[in-house]
Amino acid sequence: MSFYSAQRNHDFMRECHRQREKAFDEGRKLLTNEIIARAINSTAPAYYVDHGYALRYVSLYNRNKLKIKNKKGARYEMLQELSEKCQQLMAKQPGLSLNHALARVLTEGNASRYFITFHTARRLYFEIGRQIHRRSKRDRTESRRRSRKLF
């Protein structure tokens, strides 16, 4: 798993937890699917994409040479948003290259949402949740073993 995926997963789970806590504080009970949907549509702290990858595909997008079958998919929407932000930045600062504009967008800007599908988000939610549960169960078991050895 790449650094960007691991960081995205961590941030996404933190956002799910924040959404669950927010609903609890408001006295509402949310279904898991609602928590996941709210987390996906909340602002993400980054785009979680490598600069080289983004430059290659934003460049193709700008020249209308991008070959993506699903034009409503999360990846396409992310490239579209990156392209729009780069175009706005280049319009404000004439002479700024796409490379430099993209670097600024990736380092300084937040993404409007998490660019992952609902299916992927749901899988992450349950897989990572299961790993956390196993880890905490293992820690409790090891703690009991250590305390037995003391006596």
C-alpha cells in the first residue's frame, strides 16, 4: 500500500469517527451507510495523489485525450477538480506553468471531498474497523497474560 493510500485511509477513518461523534452529540443515530456517505462528502485534507501521476493525467484531461470509461467516477472527478483549480491559479498568475500550479494545488489546497467510491469507502470502513478490533482484543489478551505472570 502506498503512503498516499495509507494516509487517505487514516484520514477517512478519522472523518468517519468525527461524523459518528457529531451525530451522537446531536442526539441522532446514524446508520453506517449514512456515516460513510457523510465522511466521503466532507472536505479532505489532501488529494492523496502523486505529483507525477496527477501532472500526466491532468495534462491529458486538459488536452481532451484522457481515456477514462467512467466519466462520473471518483478518479475522473478528482482530475476535473485539479484541472479547474490549476486553470484558476494560472489565470491569476500568468506565466505559471501547469507543473508549478499543480504543485501548489497539491501542497496548499484541500480536496472538496474524498475521491473514493462508496463501495471502496464501505470496504475500508469495515476492514480497518475489523483490524482495530482485532488489535485491541490482542492487546487485552496480552495484558491479561502479563498480569498473570506477575502473580
